[in-house]
Amino acid sequence: MFDKEKAKNVFLRYAESYDTGNILISHKIEHTFRVAMFSERYASALGMDPEDTALAWFLGLLHDIGRFEQVRRFGTFVDSQSVDHAELSGDILFRDGLLDRFPAEGLPEDWKEIAELSIRQHNKLRLPEGLDERTLRFAELLRDADKTDIFRVIASIPFDQRVGSSRASFQDTMEASPEVMACVLEHRCVPARLRRSHFEGRVSHCCMAFELVFAISRQTVREEGWLRLLLAETDAEGKQLWSDRETEQLRIVRREIEKAWGVSL
């Protein structure tokens, strides 16, 4: 049986070697454990055997391990302003040897190949073509679990706390461009190069809903309620959050997600 507690402890020793007083670090530790939880939940719902379910959980634990070094070097989680965090995670684990500190007993024989591909690809706009069915399933599962918690991160953590030193590179307000809205209408993710403002980032993150592969993922996102908060037009006191044009664009985003999912949010 895979030793989850030992794996958790190895992860925490590594993460806590960084500045846990930095809110970016503490947020990322919380995100990691939630993604591991969702990965395990989804694997179980998909009927995976115990070894594969353990691997799904382990992928969640490892997927963002490069984020800590990213923050130390650059002070931000914005990849376009720093480094591709998924590739950095892969390098730290598979090139620099961090993976050797973790337990492996109880994982399937092919776990390393699946893990490296899934971790390096979890943030990419599209998965590479030609993956075998088994590897594809794990990669999609990790991506779904990651997106599930990103909705919470974006909805609940203030913008400044999420982007760190890259805050100045985003405009405070700007309605979504025709290029961004075209992605919405085509039910696809928004490329990072198109995001110029806080609002376009909001639309972009909502569009991750189009990419969720598994029904259990969409069900969980609906139950969690964070996507509804991302699409909210007013705050808790009823104050309008966005301009009239931005509000209308959010209504379009919601409409298209509900159309794609076939259910009301």
C-alpha cells in the first residue's frame, strides 16, 4: 500500500524549507492538498484500482512543486512573467532528484512515465497528440483536479495575493477583447498572451470550465460553487462589480458554459 502520510511529510519538509510566512507559499500548500484530494476522488469515481487511485493522489501532491522555487526566484505565480511552473516542477522532480525522497511502494509499475508527462503537461493549453489511453486518462484527471481548485483560488484569494510582483503588468479594468470573447463562443480556453487585464483574466479562468473532461469534475465544480462566484455580477452587499459592458460579457460566459455543460450553474 502506498504510504500517503510519508509522502505528505516529504512534501511538507520541502515546502516548509521556503518562506511559509509568504502568503503565496501558504496558498500553494493549501492548493496542493486540495488538488490531491480531488485527484483521488475523481480516480475513485472513475473506478480506478487502488494503485492507480494512489498514483492520482500522488500526482496532485507533486504537480505544483516548482511553484515554491518560482516564488523564491521571481516573486510571482504568473508564468509569462517568470517561468513555466509545470516544466520547473518536472525538472526539480525528475532531473534534480527530489522525486527520490518520496515513497514509491504501492504505485503501478509505469508510474514514473505517467507522472512526468502529467506534471509537465498539467498547465498546457492542449495535451500532446498521440498519448496512449492510460497516460491520457491520468493527464486529464490531474488537469481536471487542478482546475477544480483554481476556481476557488481565483474566487476567494485577492488578486494582489495571487499575482505577487507581476501585479503592475495587468490593467485594473478593461472589457474583454473580441479575441477573448471569441474563445468563449468557441468553448475553449483563452491563451495567456490574450490576457491584458484583471477582467480578462477573470473571463479566462471561467473558460477553464469548457475544458473539464469528466462528469464528476463538472459536478464537483457545481457543488463547490466557486465558478458561480467568479461569474457574479454583484458583491455580497449588492454592489455591481463590473462595468455594464463587462457584466454583459460575464452573462455571455455563463450562458456558454451552461450550454456546453447542458445544466444550469
